[in-house]
Amino acid sequence: MSDWLVYSIGFSAQILFSSRLLIQWIQSEKVKKVVTPLLFWQLSLLASFLLFVYGWLRDDFAIMLGQVLTYFIYIRNLQIDGFWKKLHPSFRIFLFVFPMIIVWYTYNNNQFDIERVFRNQDIPLWLLILGSVAQVVFTLRFIYQWIYSEKKKESILPLGFWILSITGSTLIICYAILRKDPVLFTGHIFGSIVYIRNILLIKNSKHE
């Protein structure tokens, strides 16, 4: 597949990720507190789908790892919000098994190569470790959010989510610079602004 098409998929994913943050940010600014619109999770799932494909096409384990860890949390939040059951059953099944389909396809077509993933000439081992750690830290925000929301019985983006977001995002920006990946860099630069603003909104709302 040509590079321009691969990057198009990656940038489309980052545009969707940025759009969800922009929508969440605008709605939060209107009410002067952090809110979690349903569209945030809908765009998250679609963007994660595309970014997983992008990571697969670039043989980038760090990107694929990050998306696999959060993909099903997006689905769970859609379930909590009551939107998931509105989707057609066949579409829900497809979304559930999509990551496994990718792994199965690559394995059965002799494209699944551990050496290729973990010893990619473009990604030295130390950089792969940095990228993976960054993705894990970034992903912890959604694990934290998931546990928090399950306790509250509603989809919420608490302060801890935004603190983990800015920490993980900073690490991913460093990885993107070293990896020379414009898709990751562009998406996380914008995201960092929104993360900081949400932290300020939460702190200001607590003082009122």
C-alpha cells in the first residue's frame, strides 16, 4: 500500500480523535465544567478502528498496543450510555472481533512475523520500549476512567483521566519526534492543550 494512503488513514484517525476532544472541550466550556458527550465515545471507537489499521500497516507495535487496550473500553462506555444496543447486532459483532480478524488474517497469510514487529529497522528496541511505555501510560487513563465510571454507573471523565492524558501524551510526543511520525505528533500536540484546559476546568469548578 502506498505511503500517502497509509498516512491518510492515520491522519483521518487523528482528525477524529481531535474532533472528539474539540466537541468535549466546547461543551465543557459552555457549562464551565467537564462533561462527557456520547459523541466523544462514538468518535473514539471509529478513530481507534482506523488508528489500529494504521499501526498495523506501519508495523508499529506501540500504536497497535495502545489501540487494542482502549478499543474495548470505548465499547464499554457506549454500553453504559445505552448507545451500543442501538447498533445492528451484526455490526456489533464485527466491531468486537475486528482486532482478532486482523491478527488471524496476518497469521494465516504468513504476514505475522514477530521479528518484523519487534526488530523493525525503523524502530530500534529502545525506541519501541519508549513508545510502548508511552502508550501504556496513555491507556491507563481509560482504565482509570472505566473503573471510575463503573463505580458511578455513568460515563465520566474524572481529574485522574486528564492527568494521565497529559503525562502519556507528552511521552508519545517524544516518541513521535524520534520516530518522525507526523500523525502521532500532530494529534497529541492539539490533545495536550485540551487536557490541560480540562484540568483547569475541574480545579476551577471545585473552588466555586
